[in-house]
Amino acid sequence: NFIFIWTCKMKKNAKLLAAFVAASIISCNALAADGTVQFTGTITDASCETHIGSLTGGSNETVDLGIVPVSSFSGVGSTAAQGAGSTNVKIFLTECPAGTPTQATLKFDGAYYNGDNSYLALDSGSTASGVAILLSNPSGNALKLGEPSEPFTLNVGTGSSTELNFKAAYIQRETTISAGTANSSATFTINY
């Protein structure tokens, strides 16, 4: 009986050894390189100044989307009054140093609505529900969170100024909307 148990243990150990050898061979194959990515870029000590709302606004400002009645929405996917409730989100880039590229994009980041980067979720302190915020490029095309905007021309040099007019609007995302505060925030990054 003792020999039988010992033999079973040996068979188990042999199986474990075989599994270990097979895994080692597979791991070695997984480490083989299929290509090379080279990264290039430039580090600069200067960038454009950013202002929200006006040329004298700061880089952290509030954009008021107004008071929007629930009756302004007509169903899931509708914006308040079909866009009439959209608000300009003016971003000014000034004093862009000479040598700054003249083409750039902007990227908004924030909390996705139910995992969908098409919409900015309301913050946890909001009491409204069933709506999110839709951001749009200056052309009016929707702008997803975490993705670059349509490219824009950047004025550079002393005294330079570029005005960007993005849009924000409440959009119905659920069958039922509950009235209440509807606040959120997003960060933005200029990609030169």
C-alpha cells in the first residue's frame, strides 16, 4: 500500500515536471520579437497658454449649460431642443512659442457614461439622471472622450491667439429622465 501511494506521487510529480517543461518552451516562444517600435518626439520647455471662456479666462473655468427642462428632450439620443440647448466651450490658445507646430488637436478626458466614451457622465454628486453630456468639435461633429479632435490650425509667435469653439449639450441616454443638478468635469490636453 505504501509503495502504491509513493508511485502515485511519482506519477503526479512526473506530470508536473512535464507541464513545467511544456510551459517553459511555450514561454520562450512567447518572448520572440515580431518587430520593433521606435519612439521619437521632442521635449519643450514652453507651450501655449490656455484660457477658457475668454482671452482673460483661466485654464480651469466653469461652463454653464443652463437650466434645461426635461420636456426639451424627445427620447433617447435627443439633445435638449435638438441642439438649441448646446453651449459653446471656447478655448483660447495664446502666446504659442515660435517653433510650435501649426497643426494641433485637443483631447477631452473624463468619466464615460456607462462605459461609452461617446458621452461624459454626470458626477456622483449630481441629482439628475438619464442624461449625459455630448461634446462636439467646432465643426459640430461629435467628439469622443480620449480621442483627438479634428485638427486645427494654430497661430504661433508673440501675441498669437487661436480661438476654438467646441460645443457641449445634455443628451438623453435613458428612457426616463429625472430632474436635478447635472454637473460634470473634463480635462483637456492640447496635442501639438
